[in-house]
Amino acid sequence: MAQTPRRSDGTRAAILTAARERFAADGYERATIRAIAADAGIDASLVMRYYGSKDKLFAAAAEFDLRLPDAAGLPRDRAGAALVGHFLRRWEEDETLQALLRAAVTNDSAAQRMRDIFGTQLGPALAAIVDEPAEVPTRAGMIAAQMLGLALCRYVLCLPSVASLGHDDVIAWLGPTVQRYLFERV
């Protein structure tokens, strides 16, 4: 016999949806528990009951899967370009990562969440193709620096020279750099 969902499950889901949208639109600092509750159609006390604080709500709302491709399945000579293209698509298809980046600039919890996302997902994905295991953290960190820098300039600061580039152009500029971070010796 199938279980019927509890009302609290629907409330939690409504809060998380509203929080993701509000954090994406307003950023961490300007988003308020009251506004999130209003967006979810509930009382603010319920947000606090389920999540305890704005930081904890943000951490829950900022769950993000980079959905990295199987690096071992990437053509070795095009792995850098493939990763840049993948990151462009992820940044553009889900506003959660953009909201997290905005918040990470000024909020320690958001910065830690961003470190966790890239640390727990990018490094292990690259371990399948990086020749020297001891270099995986550094190589992953350099790739993260490129991708986060791109995202900051393209989606947060909206630098015209970067924001106006087409995907193919971004890949042409950054693909070789990421390729070097993946495979070249220092």
C-alpha cells in the first residue's frame, strides 16, 4: 500500500522552491525569511520550524549537482572543451548555482557550500583521467577557479565582453586552458 505524502513534505517542498527562487532573484543578503514564506504561501514561523535559520535554509536550498559527465568517457583531446561546455549549460539551466555564487561572495556559509560542491564533485570526477593522483586537488582547483571566474564575470557582473560571447567562443577561449589544467605537466 502506497504511503500518502505528509502535509509537512509539501510544505518543505514549497519552502525550498520559494527559497531557491528568492535567493536567485535577490541574493542571500536581501532575501528574507518573511519574503520566502510569503512566496510559499505560509507563515514565516513554519520556515523557522523546518529549517531553523536563514543559513540552514540556504544550505538546503543550495543543494546542487554539477552533473559532471563521466570524465573517462570524454575524448582526451577534447576533455577541456567538453568540461567548459558542460559548465556553461549547468550555469544557464539552473539559477541555484548563480544564486550560490552571488551569496558566496559575501556569506561564509554560502562560500563553504560552494567549496563543498566543487570539492566533493569536481575532484572525484577528474580522478578518472588525471595521470598523477596527487595532482587531482590542484588541477580541480584550477579548473574550478576558471569556471567560477567565468560565471562571476558572465552571469553576476555581466561584463559585456564576456556576457556577450556565444558558447562556442567561450569554449574556444577557455577549452585550451582547462585542457592544460587537466593534462599538462607544470
